Amino acid sequence: MNLYTINTGYFKLDGGAMFGVVPKSIWNKLNPADENNMCSWALRCLLIEDGDKLVLVDNGMGDKQDAKFFAHYYLHGNDTLDKSLAKHGFSKDDITDVFLTHLHFDHCGGSIKKEGDKLVPAFKNATYWSNERHWKWATNPNDREKASFLKENILPIAESGQLKFIETHAAELPAAISIRQVFGHTDAMMLPQVNYKGRTIVYMADLLPSMAHIPLPYVMAYDMFPLTTLNEKKSFLTEAQQKDIILFFEHDPQVECCTLQLTDRGIRQGEAFNLNELS
């Protein structure tokens, strides 16, 4: 098995929304905001090569939205999904499985592309993975969350016939991948867990979007159920610190991975490193 970091660029979100109740005087030292209170965040995906399977976990924002949309999120940087895949010798057509942690636009926007007036799968040879509970949540969204669930990113996946749900077909994914479900950020978000080089790696998605979010009160204002997130974080961090699990961050603008350590202030980050440094 081989794991590869796939960088698809950076975007900006309001710093206050990303850090919730934490004061700007504190969080601004962790990820400094611009003059509009916006902070840069990564769109970092994970590619899992296991035998004849090539599994891409999330796929960024994509590029099919209009200029007005991108003006809100300031997509920037030189990385793209295609360039990052090519760096490792792959293309979109090589992807056998697209694992979607959840269906917010910054995690699944690259799933679908425009061909003329049509919306078609960007990964023509891949199975797209979600779970039935989250799919129902995303396709019938509440008023607070509907701006993150864009129909053009989601419905064409089902229409293509390439969608499968974990509940009924999980055995088709590599055995080295197991799945954790969490319910605070959005309903039934999936976190893939991979056994790799004798270590356990968990792709954190939006349970812990960055290393700065490790302290328990650092919960995003975007979360649907913040107290649920708080409890999920506490449980996961305790387990991860005890079992020396590696955290892989989707949105941290600088840090790809870290371990955890127990301090007099609670559980905090341990060693920070890039995935390719793992021996």
C-alpha cells in the first residue's frame, strides 16, 4: 500500500466562523486573518493505492462554479487536483473509488465537471462512496446548511449510476480502510482510517479541520451540533493519544499530519510532519 498527499489548492473562510467561541486575540496567532477577517485553509485530499484499487478521499472544490462563487472563497495557490495526481504518476481516469467524507462543496466539488451544458462525473471509472443517512441529509438539507450542499455537486453522482453506499457495499473497499462516523459537524460524516507502515492514520475531515483545532473548545461555528462535536473530539483525542494514532488534516494550511501528547493543559499536538516523511 502507498499513501499520497493530494493538494488541490487553498481557499479562504472567515476566521471567527472557523474558530467559533474562541476570541480572535487567540486564534489570530494560529492562523492570521487578512483585512477582511479571512484565513487561508488547505484543500488537502488523500490518495490510497492498494493493489488494483486507487481510492481518492475527498476532491476539493472543483472548478465548475462561476466567478461570483469563487469570489466568496478566494480559491488560490498553484496546486490543482490534476497537477497533484500527475505528480505521483496518476490521472483522474486511474481513480477506482472516490470516498466522500461528506457532501459539503469544499469536499466534493471536484466530483462533477462540466462538459458543455452537461454535468458529468470527473472520475469516469470510479465508484463514488457515501452513506445513505448522510446522502438523505444532504439532498434534503436544512435551511442553515443548504448553502454548503450544492445540487450540482451531488445529484449528478446518483444520476450517473456510479454511487454506492457504505452500508451495503463496504466490502468492495480495501480491507485496510475502516470507517468512523461522526455526527457533530454534519450528520453521518465519515472519517476513513488506514493501517499504513505499522501505524494507524485517520483522515480528520471537519472533525478536526486543522492542528489548531485540537483544544476542546475550538469548535467551528459551521458545526450543526457543536456539543456533539465537543464530545466526539474528546473521545477521539483520548483514544488517539493513547493509541498513538496519526491525524491527517484536510484543511490545515501548513501541517499535514501530527501525533498527540498529554500535557498539563490536556491533549495537545505532538510531532508535526508530512505524510511522505513517515517511514
